[in-house]
Amino acid sequence: MADSDHTRLFKNKGKDLEDLRRRRQDQTTELRKQKKDDQLMKRRQVDISEEPSSPLQERAGGYGVTQNLPEIVQGIMSDNPEQQMSSTFAARKILSREKNPPIDAFIQAGIVPKLVDFLQREEMPELQFEAGWALTNIASGTSEQTRTVVMYGAIPAFVSLLTSRHTNVAEQAVWALGNIAGDGAVLRDEVFRCNVLPPLLNLINATTPISFLRNVAWTLSNLCRNKDPHPPIDQIKMCLPGLKHLLTFNDKEVLVDTCWALSYISDASNDRIQLVVDAGLIPRLIELLNGDETAIVTPALRCIGNIVTGTDTQTDAVVSQGALQVLARLLKHSKVNVVKEAAWTISNITAGNHGQIQAVLTSGCLEPLISVLEKGDFKCQKEASWAVTNLTMGGTVEQVITLCQAGAIKPICDLLSVNDGKILQVLLDCLENILKTGRKINELSRVALMIEECGGLDKIESLQQHENTEVYEKAASIIEKYFSDEEGEAENIAPGVGAEGYVFQAGDSTQQGGFTF
């Protein structure tokens, strides 16, 4: 059975996956844009010392010489170790300037293969370090510049340096490999083929300096990144124990990049989601959601949200760890994107089975979710709209009534004035599901009156002239099915009003107490 077919067995009412646990790819793309400034795919190592006055001239630090580009090339190409060291240092200094490093000029001068050769000079660890730094910064440039470094055999050379006894050399190799893997799926997989993981993962231990671990976490995140194609699953399996270990460190940068790595892994098919579940990472991720660092909360929430797009069993693995109580708090977060992601995550839980919907209702999520519907940012309101609509689509009669009792009908009706055809369809689906529930308990006219008193009927009628075909057809269908004169004549009993709102007597004998909307 295909994965997509298998997944549909867990969904409500025969709805397609895209209608319920949906839009993962689009949401992820949007989130990556938001994250761009915080978690770059490539990073250049900048030397913060004073910049030179001439773009191709640099005083070579402790070597006491001033070299221009031809002199640097001559020194690197010479057979004199001291000149090689001095000129490599000068090249690195120029490539480490914050603004406009002349990467192409150095590539065209033909020094890249020589710098790669220097990586293998074990008797000169300082030369290895300086050459590695220079190559790292060349690889931080365009894809063409990165491929130039790779073309001359830099990947296996850097992988071999991961086991160097000189910490600065090994750390430089980690950084370089992160830049290469960050270029895209092709070079990422080339790094995998050079057997990078065993030596890289061995660096995750208590003796490794925290600054070094930050680079390891970032490089692992790049190795887990990109979806066309996804990273080889056998390599992901190897990564997960190391990522789990990294989650135990209480360092912001380590946690941020580790959580992003896990979000990339889980942004995939159910078998890859299961790897994250089986690794026992959910409790720690939920713990991180409770923190105050938005930079950590965001990718941890993305990972949890990805997991609940999977099977009901995978969703249960999240719900059973108390995630919904944390999500209820995140719906009140000061950052709009966190609220949006929390609502999106809840929408994928309300697309689940009755037990999962009930967990949402009893976890404290409903009140803040309706508050988002009422007065949240529009992006958040869209996600909350999906959450309540999924609930009305797959919930029991009692669960839909609970939603209405919590005051959902008015904000749903208020949102019918938005200028978003897709969300209008979602909201109309939600109201139709509520009306269907009213019909099931022989209280259709009373539910219809509630919608009318909230201004919903007027808005639905106006939507019959909407430019979007699906919207006006849906609106017209609702008017015909639920607000026609015939319906009104058949069920024209005014609703009884109690202290808590409209009282509906259920036609089902199992609900003798009636329902209060």
C-alpha cells in the first residue's frame, strides 16, 4: 500500500490528506523564509580585526609582510613552507573580511587545489587550519564557488581532518563541511558518501568545547536539510542518536540548530516521522516548547507539528506527553509566528480521531483558539479556522456542541467578510457542519437562528455574489439547504433561552439532558 493511501485510512470523512493534515510543504517553505536570517545554509567565518585599505592587500599578521594577490599566489605555489604559510595566512585574512571578499579572484588565480593539498600537511597543523579557513570561506559563496572547492577533493580531505588531534583544525573541517552540505541535496549527499557521520558524531561528547558543538549541530542541520531528494534514510538513522545527545545540552545555539535538524527530518513521510518518535525525542521537544527562547520554541514546535501530520498513532505519541497543554499556552504567545504554528499544529490534531479531538477540548486549547479566531493576526485566524473546521468535520455531535458552547459561532461568522477565497470555503464548511449537527438532533432551526443573530446569514447571502466560484456555490448551497422557507416552516419553534444560552433538546434519547449552546 502506498504511503499516501495508508495515511488516508486515518483521516475523517474520506477527506483528502490535503484538506485535513495539510499544507506541510507550503508552511515549511514559508517558515524557512522567516528563519533565513537566523539559520543560514552557509556561513562565512569573518575575521573581526581591522580591515585593510586595499581589497587585495593584507598585512599578514605575525608574519610581518604585506602581500598583494600575485605575491600571495606566488607564495602559495612555492616550495618554501614558510612562504606557503605566510601567503595562506594572507589569503585567509582577505577572504575573512566582512564585506566583499574577492572569492572569484582567488579561484581564478588557481590556488584552490593547492589549499586542498595543504589540508593534508599533518606536520603543519597551522597551515592545515589556515588553508581550511580559507576554503571554508570560499565554500560559503555561490554554488559555483562551493563546487570549485569540492571539485579538487576537499570533502574527503575535510572528513579526514575531523579526527585531527588539533581541535581548531577539526572544528574548521566541521564548518567547511557544513557549508558544502548547505549548498543543496547534491553536495549534501556527496558529503554523506564520504562517510562523514562516524567521525562527526564522535565529536558530540562532554569534552568538546561548546563553541565546537555549535558548529557540529549546525553542520548536522545542513546534512538533514533539503527535500529534493530527502537525505538517505540510513544516514538519518545514524544522525538521530547524536541529535538526541545534542538536545541534552543547555546551550541556545546548539538547541536551535538541533531542533531545526529534527524539523527537517520530520518534514517528510510517515516512516521518517516514526524515526523521530522511536528515538524518544518527543518529551524533550515538548519540554523545550515550555521555554522562553523563541528561537528554540519555533523549530521545536515545527517538529511537533510535523509529527502530528502523521498517523493517529504518531499523533497520540505527542498528545500523550501533554503537548496540548503547552500548545494552549503558545496560542497566547507574543510572537505571531508561534501562535500561527501552534494553531496549525492543533488543526492537524483536530483532523484526527474522536479521542484526539476530545483531548483538544479538555486540554484548555479551546478558549485561546477561539480568542485567536476573534482577534488574532489573520495568518493565525486562518490556522484557527482550519482547526475548528476539522473538529466539526470529524467530531461527534457532543464535540461539535462543545465547540459552539465555547462561543465559536460568532467569530466564525465575523470572518466571513475576509478577502480570502480558500478560507471562506473553510469557514462555510465549518458552518455547514454545525448546521448538519443541528439537523442530527432535530434543532436545525435553532442553530440557523444563532448563525443569523451573529450576522452570519447576511454574510452567507452576500457571498452568493462572490467572484470565487467555489465560494458562491457553497454559499448558495447552504442557503438552499438550511435557510430556505421550507426549512423554517418545518422547524419554526423559537429556541428556549436559559442562563447559559440557547437550550437545545436532543432528538437522540441518549441525550436526555439536552444541550446548551
